[in-house]
Amino acid sequence: MVALARTIVKPAPLRRLWRHDWTPELLLAPALVAIAVVVGFPPSLPYLHMSVHKWSLIGYAAPAFIGAGNFTALVGDDRFVQSLLRTLYFTAAGLATNLPPGSASRSCSTASSSAATYCARC
């Protein structure tokens, strides 16, 4: 019988991480933050304005400021709460059923294809 050896991959020491040249990442960081602020923040301002006002859907009436009234109405609405709980349930069920097989197949596909390597989960 041929004995198959398991390979053990040791994590990199922390000292090696500190020796890494972080110059490219540090030079990109301000640009990435600026892009996130320019692309992410201004488009959300009109939605914030709309969420704290009461808008007339029939005819034209000036929007009235109601503050957090729209959000308190949402929390008090049974249909919204049921929909939110159902969404959280399906999200958790989807993650619980898809992540373990995907992680197992990923760990098996990264194993070396030589005969000396053995993957117990495959």
C-alpha cells in the first residue's frame, strides 16, 4: 500500500508581514478614499432628503419635513417587519447552504495534484 502524506501549510510569520513594502498600498489609499467619497456620498444625499420629508403623490404640495416619522412608520408596519424577517431568513438559508460546499470545493481545488498530496474532504 502506498502511504499518502498530508502537507501542512504554515501561516507566514508576522515579522514577514511587517517587512512587506506597503508603499503601493499607501499611495493608492488616498485616491481610493476620494473615489469612494465622490461616488458614494453625493448620490445618497437626495435619498436622505426624501426620507425625512412627506411627499404628495397626487397633485403638487410642498414636501413637509417629518424627520424620522417615515422610519417609525416602517417599524410599526407588520408587513414590513414580516418582509424583513423573511429576507433575513432566506439570506441566512442561502449562505448556510452555499458557503460550505463552495469552501470545500475551493480547498480541494487548491490542493496540489501530485500523488503525495491528500485532501480528506474530497
